[in-house]
Amino acid sequence: MLKAPIQGKTAIIDILRAAIPLYDFQRFTYRDYVNARFFMESNRASVDGMAVECAVWVHINEQGQADSVMVHHHPLPAALYFSRRMWQQVDEKYRELYLSPDEYAALTHG
């Protein structure tokens, strides 16, 4: 769960590098081009033992390069937990994009 879009190639790569190690596993249920401009993958995963479903949409520009990425996690408790874990995982400059421990506790009463 992001509080704002990630802007720029470097930021997207930094965020993906931080996110990948959080998954205990990922089992892909779909992974292919939808058409010439969109790539989609869907997977079942786990983060610290919590089940999470993920869908990733990648928009491909006219030069054949990814120019935007959308990642959707569900159910909501897993998305909130993933956001809190990302806050712990990312470099300080990206923390404002994710739920701080206090924000997570306020939303989950935990």
C-alpha cells in the first residue's frame, strides 16, 4: 500500500529491490503480455507468514520499455502489513510512501 505514486526509473528499481526480499515465496498463477502495451503477472505469496495475493501491471511505452508499474496487494490486512514492512525496509527517502509503525497501529488497532 503506497500513499503516493512512485516516480522515476531509479525509484521504481530501488523500491522493487527492497520489496522482493520481503516475500517468503511467490507462486505465479499468471505471467504474460496482455497485449503489446501491457504485461501482467499474478501471484500468491507470503510475507512473514501472512498470505498475500499480488497483481502487477506494467505499461510498455512505444520504445518497448516499462514506463509505469502498478502493484496491487490484497486482502487489505496483508496490504497494510506489507506497507508497514516496506517502511522498515526502504531507504529513508522513500519512507513517506509507506505506513509508519504508528500509522499501521492506528489502522489495525494493533
